Amino acid sequence: MPLIAVLPGDGIGPEVTREARRVLEALDLGLSFEEAPVGGAGYLASGHPLPDATLALAKRADAVLFGAIGDPRFEKLERHLRPEAALLGIRKALGLFANLRPATLFPGLEDASPLKPEVVNGLDIVIVRELIGDIYFGEKGHRTTPDGLRQGYDVMSYDEQEVTRIARVGFEMAKRRRKKLCSVDKANVLETSQLWRDVVTAMGAEYPEVELTHMYVDNAAMQLVRAPAAFDVIVTGNLFGDILSDQASMCAGSIGMLPSASLAAWSGANGMYEPIHGSAPDIAGQGKANPCAAILSAAMLLRHSLEDEASAQRIEKAVAAALAKGARTADLGGTLSTAAMGDAVLSELQ
Ligand code: ATP
Ligand code: MG
């Protein structure tokens, strides 16, 4: 019986995770669930944002369903005690190097995007972002120059193995979709990007069915606004992926619609699934958060960790059907509560 670790976290995390769990339970797949505190909730329970028992559960589980973390009450604590420390801790401990962020525009939500309906129409892209390397994890520090100026530095680096494993995820993803992979780098300027491009290009020979293109990151930022629907899969490094995936998310309307997966392998392995939004302290406890991102994250869990594509699609179709019938939380211009939106999705599950 597959074990799902449920880490609801803080703010609206528990509210939206509850709906995602209800949907998973309704599918009757014989899953077992175990819950543990993380983030501010972890700190309150045990004095640390990532309690040992929570990390042990995440490691033992077949997949982790994550809510959100962040609690203004704990912002002043030392860095390692802040809720956010738990997220980096889990990613590192589970080796979650691949972050998948699909941005899909559900029919009927065209008006929710700041871009024109004809620009976002048909939007269905996935950004594959490398998650545990690049400039975020290289040597960093500050020093004084010979001229007495303060200087900060961060080293950007990737080795072949790191690029190979994320490129593999990009190609496998593209192969299962519209077979277009756009690799984003800055190879005209950066050594890391030249290595990146070499490795991706070489792997392309293994995937003759996938149309591979390369794009500089500045051009990619422009194309994501000009014609986002032209992309299928984008594979890129940690820094560029961080920026481009937030940019792409806006094409799809509300932040409350977007799920994500963080994976340690292309499929069949432990992974963590969470909405891209945060704990939203401004609306926490009011029952008005949109649970769709959490519910769609549960669909990704079934697809990638449990290799149950059929059940993943059942969930995605139910969300689309509920939206098509006009079900809307406040962020989408409606009046449904979090639980009522969950009910609307549940009633479309077949
Ligand atoms: P974090 O640092 O935890 O990522 P953040 O400061 O980036 O948090 P979010 O928590 O993502 O911000 O919230 C940003 C805005 O989006 C807030 O106004 C919040 O109310 C809104 N929001 C986030 N998630 C949802 C949701 N599921 N439904 C409705 N509104 C949401
Ligand atoms: Mg945020």
C-alpha cells in the first residue's frame, strides 16, 4: 500500500492540502496517509521547522504532499529556525533535483491572465528547472577589493552529471507531450551555459523524435510574453528557471491554479508535490483559498511517483470540468469557499 506523507505546513497550506487529500481518497486507490508538521507548525511542535520525525516520514514515504510554509510570527528567528529552512532541508535530503512547473490555461480562465486572451489561449507548457545546483549552491561570500570596496560573489557552476540528469527529465517530458524541447541558457556569455548546451545537444541524438531548440534566456523572457503558447517543454538551470517559471505562471491566471513537482528521478521515485503559491497569511483561516493548485499537485503525485497516469488525468479532467461549469474561488472572481471548490471538483470525478 503506497504511503503518502502529508505535510500541510502553515497558513492556507492545511486548508488546501485537506481538499487535495479528499480528492486522492475519493479515487479509492488504496493509498495510506500519514501527517506531520513542517515549517512554523514544525517549529511550534518541536522547536525546529523540519522535525526529525517529519524528515524521516518524508524519506520513508512513496511521495510527499506538501502544503505551504511561511509564518510571519517566525520571520525574526535565526535563518536555520525559520519555516523556509524546512523546504531547502527536504529538497536536499531527498535529492530533489528536478522541479516541474506546468503552466496551463484552463478553458474559461482567459480573463484571469494579464495577457490578452488570444495570446494565452491554448497555453500548455512545462518548465523543467534544475533545483539543487547552479549559482544558488556554489561558493559564495563577501570580501574587500584591493581598492577597499566591499564585494559580494556567488559562483555559478554545473558539472556534466548535474546537467545530464536534468536534461534527461526535459527530453522524457517532451517525448510524452508535443515533442518540442527548448533548452534555455546564456551560452554566448557563460561557461556553465556552454557545457549545458553541449550536454543537451549530445543527448538530443538519443531523442530523434524530439525537436530540440536552444534559446538565450533574455530572448526566452521576451518570447514568454509575446507567444507563450508556442512553447511545449522548457529545460533550464536553477537561476533562469526560478525567474522564468514565475513569469510563466502569470500567463495562466491565478497563482492558486499552479501545481509543481520536485523529483529525485524521472518517475517512480520519491518526490514532493506542492502548489507554487506560499502560505498566504493575508487570507489564512478564512476558507477562501483556491485549492486547485494543491489538487493538481496531487495529480502530479499520481503521475510521477505512483506512475498512475489514468488517475492523474481523472483529477485534471475533474478540475477542468468544475471550472467549465463556473466553479470559482475569490481569486478567480467567484464566491466559492475552499471546501466548496473541493466539493465541485469531487462531484466531477468519474
Ligand atoms: P511565500 O514566501 O510563502 O512564497 P509569498 O509572499 O510569495 O509567500 P503567497 O503566499 O504565495 O506569497 O501569496 C501571494 C498572494 O497570492 C497573496 O495575496 C495571497 O493571498 C494570494 N494567494 C496565494 N495562494 C492563493 C490561493 N491558493 N488562493 C487564493 N489566493 C492565493
Ligand atoms: Mg513566493
